[in-house]
Amino acid sequence: MPAPDSSPSTPAAVPPEPPPKARVPLAIEDWLTVIIMALLALITFANVLVRYFTDASFAWTEEVSVFLMILLAMVASSGAVARNRHIRIEFFADSGPEKRQRALAVLGAALVALLFIGMAVLSVRLVWDDIRYGETSPGIGVPQWWYSIWLPIVSIAIALRAIGLLRRGGRAAAENPDLPTSPEVLDEERAP
């Protein structure tokens, strides 16, 4: 058995602390996206079958499909904001020093939060007008607020996700292995 080494040892490297995670699970947006996509596929498939066999169509499918597509885009946007994967110019946002990446992520999160807070405030007025004036949808004649009520709700969700990202101090590209410019992805692309 070898004798223990009595020479002064160098301290072990402390692994970096993982970035803080979102408190509200991101699975909410993921499952809502799956459910909305499934509904959209079922409605469209049903309409195709009815048109094929009867030479007529469900009148309500177009209106509901448009609503579901808008809702899908907003729910998926909420997940993208929480993951710091929203639309940006990656050349600037994901390159350079980590400090600059974090600063740009914080700036982006703050601007997204302001935008969607503004959208939520303005869309509440839209919903109120739809209720007050008794607006109905053009296709099937249901109250328009059934559709427009979701705009302020999802806008607030996106703003809260952006505020959560802002409170976590943004995320540099090196901390986000899903980004196309992260070291993990670049290493995989370079591998033979």
C-alpha cells in the first residue's frame, strides 16, 4: 500500500454553480403547446374528412384554428422567453464575453417584460370593449371576448417569465446548452 502523499496539495477545482432555474415549471408551456397542437390537428383532420366525404365543411373550424394558432404562438413564446431563446440576433447576443451576454440577456428580458405588460394593459381594454359592445365573432357568432380574453392572460404570463429571467440575471450562451452557439453544440458539430 503506497504511503499517503504529504506534499501540499492544490485545492480541488470547485465546479461552477448551476444557473438558477425557473420556479414555475416550464412543463406548463410545453404541455399546453402539445395540447393546442393536438387540438389543431384534430380539428383540421376532421374538417378534411368532412369536406372529402360530404363536399361541405365545418364552418367553425377556420375561426377556431386561427384562434388556436395565435394562442399556440403566444404560449410557445412564453416558454421561449423563460428559456432565454426568444428572437434575437445571435451574433451579438451569444458571442463575446459572458458579462456582455448576460447584460444583453437582462436588457432583452426587461424589454420583453415591458412590451408584454403594455400588451396586457391594452388588451384588457380590448376585452372590455368586446364585452361592453356585445361583439360577436365573424364566423360562428360567439362572443368575441371568448377569444380576446386570452390575450391579456398570456401576455401577463410572458411578462412574468421575462421578469423571472430578469431576476435570474439572464443567461449566457455558455450556460444554455440548447443554443446553437453554445460550446456543447459547436463541439458536436466539429466532431468527425
